[in-house]
Amino acid sequence: MAGNSDLQKRIEQIEEDIKTALERMPEYEKLLAMYRESLVAQAEAREKIAPVEADMDENQAAVCISSGLALLGETEVTLDKDTAVELYMKLGEIASKHGEDFAEEVAKINGKVDAGKIDIGAVLEEVFSGGSAEDLKKKVMDLDLDGHVFASLVFASIRPNLELYSEKLRPLVKDDDWEKKSCPVCGRLPYISKLVQKEGKRMLCCPACSTEWRFPRLKCVNCGTIEHDKLRMLYPEDEPRDRYADVCDNCRRYLKAIDTRELARSPIMQIADAATLHIDMLAQREGFVTL
Ligand SMILES: [Zn+2]
Ligand SMILES: [Zn+2]
């Protein structure tokens, strides 16, 4: 029954964060309605996955970390493929319901699956064991598909599985030992960042396994410059200054940031990411590219 109350709590948090986001940005209503359903489906899928064990101790993890290796690639992991495929189908239905563009794209993908051009189970396993979004996009572009929609569905489908491993492995990483731009657990690049605790520690957030790891605040995540005159923050107009883009004039990359220090609890970062699309647009209009 413990599992059920975890699920209940998670759903309450999803509802709460969506409500807060909509109070501030009502124009995201459609997008966030899709996120709500999609995140609930992911939370429900997670309940179906058997508990996982990570076959790694602190010493082994320390060796990986000091060699700059992400932990997940160095340990035995298993994807619950049935649950992931089922979730993939469900997320496709949810996306289709929330927009004609999505519906069209999902139907196209399903057509390729039915024609035997894509083996969903195999794709999910490949990405689960470390495949990148870029490789995935390239692969499906050859099939004349929008790589972005497909990659979003695939990553969301394996996220519950990855999160279970991340929760086992993350405690093995000490903040001071890993200040890289890639996730210490799965090796992927962050999609957003947040400021936490009184002193405003900067944490980077992994889009795939939800791991958060510390990174110096006054340093470009992409090129590593610490020259202060190259680093700036871009704020959207007429908004409180708790959400912005950290931009670097040296490499022209940006990463969004959410200052969570005034919040009662840590926000769900996928929702924070969706509700700040205007900040992506702002940064991109100024010529900055995401990581
Ligand atoms: Zn990760
Ligand atoms: Zn840079």
C-alpha cells in the first residue's frame, strides 16, 4: 500500500505544480494539460516496475567518477520492456489527443512501426542503455519522421525505469567529485538548472533519469568559461526574476534556470521546463542555442 500513497502524493504534486504554473502563465493551458496526463501516466507506470538493485558500491562508483564515467554505463541494468512499451503507446495516445500536429506525427510513427520499419522495444532498449537523442533523431529522420516528437516519446517512456536506477546510484556521487556538464548517472546533458538552498547552489537537471548534480554558478556549462563579462542572465520582461536563461557570449549557448529558493518544495522540473518555453524563445531570438 506504500506504493499507492507514493503515487497519490506524486499526482497531487503534479496537479499542484500545473495549477501554480497556469496561475502565472494561463497561455500554457493546452500544453500543460498534455503534460499533466503524460506525467501521471509515467508515475503510474513506475508503480508497475519491480524494485531495482544497482550492482555497484561506493568504491566502484568513486573509480568511475574519478575517471569521468557515468555510473549507469558501468553497471548491469535491465529495462522493464513491457512496461516501457505500454507507456510508449499510452503517451502516443495522450499526445494525439492534445493536438492535430502530434496526432499526425504519432500516426506516421505508428505506421512505420506497423510496417516493421521501427521496432519500438528495441529502440527503447537502445536508448535505455545509453543511446543519445541525437542518434535517435538521425535514425528516424531517414524514415521521414519528426525526430523531436519521437525522441520525446521514447525518453518519456524509459524515464520511470531510469529514475529507479538513478535513485540507487545518485547517492554514490559526492557533489565535490563531479562538476561536469553531463549527468553523473546516465551521461546526458542537462535540459534545465535550478538554484537551491540559501546560498543558491546551482544544480543541473538530467532530462533522461532526473538526476540533479551540482555545478559552479559562475561558469558556462557548455564551454567552461569563468570570464564574468562573457556570462549573463536573460530575463523575460514583466516577470519576477526567478526564471531566466544563463547565456554565454563565448560559445553562444544557454541553459534555463529556475530559482527555487522561495518555494515550499522542489518543483517538478518537466513542468517548470514546459512553462518557460517563452524563455527558450527569448534566448533563441538573441541567437543562443540550447546545450
Ligand atoms: Zn541522467
Ligand atoms: Zn560558454
